[in-house]
Amino acid sequence: MHRVTALCAAAAITLSAVAAVSPAQAAFHIIKWGGNDLCQVWDDSIPTKPWPDNYKAVSKHVGTYDGAVAVKAHLIKKGVCKI
């Protein structure tokens, strides 16, 4: 019985170490709100859609938040977004 408990404890420690080393990869994209040309970085890991629903995606998915901020800055320079 002690071996089973020790094995379960070792497995739990190993799984938590793997989870800590490899965090979930979040994806982001830029959305543009209708009527005012304001853009926002949206985190796709949020289980709901933005509200109100008068928005459209103006970028492809980006793997990191910093990358999404850079894409947003580029869209502002191009005049696609105001802020």
C-alpha cells in the first residue's frame, strides 16, 4: 500500500512540474469596435466573446501578448485603428 501511495505522489509531483515548465500557449488577436475605430488586444483563452458584439477581428492569431501589442501598433500606424 505504501508503494501505491508513493507512486501516486511521485506522479503528481511530476505532472505539476511539467505543467509549471510548459505553460499553456495563449493566442491573441486584435479586434476593432464598430463605430469608433478603437482596437483592443483580445485574449482567445477567455471563454466568452467580447460584448457588445459590434466588433470584427482585424488580425490573425498571434501567439504572445507582446506580439499582439506590436501588431496593434502597426495597425495604428497604418490607420486601421485609432487607439
